[in-house]
Amino acid sequence: MEFTAQVLRLMPVQRDPNILAGAEHFEDAGVYRVSENLAIVQTVDFFPPLVDDAWQFGRIAAANSLSDVYAMGGTPITALNIVGFPDKELPAELLETILAGGASTVAEAGAVILGGHSVRDTEIKYGLAVTGTIHPDRIVANNTARPGDVLVLTKPIGSGVLTSAAKSGSLPESEIAEAIEVMAALNRPGGEAMITVGVSAATDVTGFGLIGHAFEMADGSGVTMEIEAAAVPLMRRTYEMAAQGILTRTHKACRHFLGNRLAFGKTDEVLVNILADAQTSGGLLISVPPARLDRLIDELIARRAICAAVVGRVLERGARAIIVA
């Protein structure tokens, strides 16, 4: 997280009135106005395999890449494959299976793959560069949360813990079927529900963990976010594995980065670590006015979001940006 912040600070400032969302506030995607009624949403993401099943890895990587468009309230329309592959060591059929998994998820999103780019690499990497569309007046930013808002999460937490446990041999991959399906699920239900209802702000929960991405929202919005740890849904066996110390390195990096901007009092430290741990293709964290909460929950349920959990609230800015209660 700290490294990403350093990289963004090094980027030259872009001055163009048509840039509606850029890198200034850790936005999930860039947005550029094309006309009065049309803007494009652009994002890119790729990573090495988290699971052994090539088809599922393709699905997960594609869902993760598409997620940033949904987090902005946009609709994905096209994608380009990004591939790193050790073709001298592994059969081409393996890559074919990965690409087929990704293509199935892109098709589920109603988008199309126009091509892509590949390089020889020492390890497999896969993801997408995605373009979506959005009305310039309907962008859901991550820096517009308001005091009094309620925080809603659309997927359970635990993918970082469980995939780490599988890789270390502490869990057979058959035990992480729930995590695979959660990671492979599109954030389309949350994105569409947000636009239908009208919300204050949102982000998707990925590499910086729930509290890391909540901090981005809080910092950009000038508010404090209070997360109710016990209300956050966890995937099965997540707590058990985390209590054994099985997490990604992100939980330490996130807590170090936040420092005294994070307060958690007497909250179970295992839970705090889980909430700071990296997620892959996690859900949307949505900041919604209380008057619209019930309708948002109804829309998420109707669109078959994995969950619609109320996990916290937005407060006036205090001494800490994030409180885990």
C-alpha cells in the first residue's frame, strides 16, 4: 500500500478538464469524458495464479479486473488479455484453459475480448485491461462518503487467508471451493444496485484489505469510518486459519501504513488482521445514506449479490481515520 502511494506521487499531474477520475484519490479506475452524456472507464489488473485450477484462475482474474469498472458504477464493454507465460516449461493447453476461463467471465459480464498482449515470463500471470462506459453525472467515486452514511459490504472476507492456507498445504484446495466461487463472482449486482438506488461512495475490496480500502475512502472523503468487526461476514475456516497465523503479508503492511490512523481498542486482533489482509476480487464497500439503505439491500438481494451486510458507519472526522469496533 505504501509502495503504491509512492508510485502515485511520482506520476506527473494530468491537467485535462475531461478527466473525471484519476490517480489522486486511489480511485478504482480512471474516467474520461467523451461527450456530454458519455464517459469511458478504464482499468487494468493482472497477477499470478492463486489456485491450481487453470479454468478457475482465469475466471477469478477476469472478475477481479472487471470489478474496478463496477466499483465506479460503470458497465464493462471491452477487454484485452494480458498474459505472462513460461511457454518453454508449460504446455500451451494450460494457457488455453486460463484464457477460456477468463473469456467465460467476460461474456457473463456482457463484454467482449478484442485481443491482448503476451510475453514470455518465468511464471504465469493473467488479467485484463478493461474499458467500460458511464454517464459523466453518475460516477460513484471513493472520496464522497458523508457523515451519517451506512457501510454495506457485498462479499464475505477471507480469500487471502484461505488461498494462503491452500498454498501452504494447511488446507486442501477442495476446502476453498467457497473462496473460489466468491472470487470468481462478478460485482455486477453491486454496481447495478448502486446506480439504481444512488449512493454516496464506493470502492472494491482487493489488495489493501477491507480496512485499507476503507481508509482510502475515509481519507479522500475527510471522514472517519467505523467498521464493526463482528458484523463483517467471513468465509468458512477463515478465522481458524488466521488464528494459526496464516495470512498474506498485506495485513502487516496495511497496519504499518495506517499506523496511528487506525484504532481498534479491545477488538480481537485476529479479526483486525483478517480485515487488514489482502482480498482478491472482493466485494464492493458501499457508503449509502440511511434513507436509502433498505432499498439498496433489497436491490442487492434481488440481483443476487453474495451478501448485503451492514458492516459500519461513517462519522465526522476524528482523531483516527479508521476505527475497528
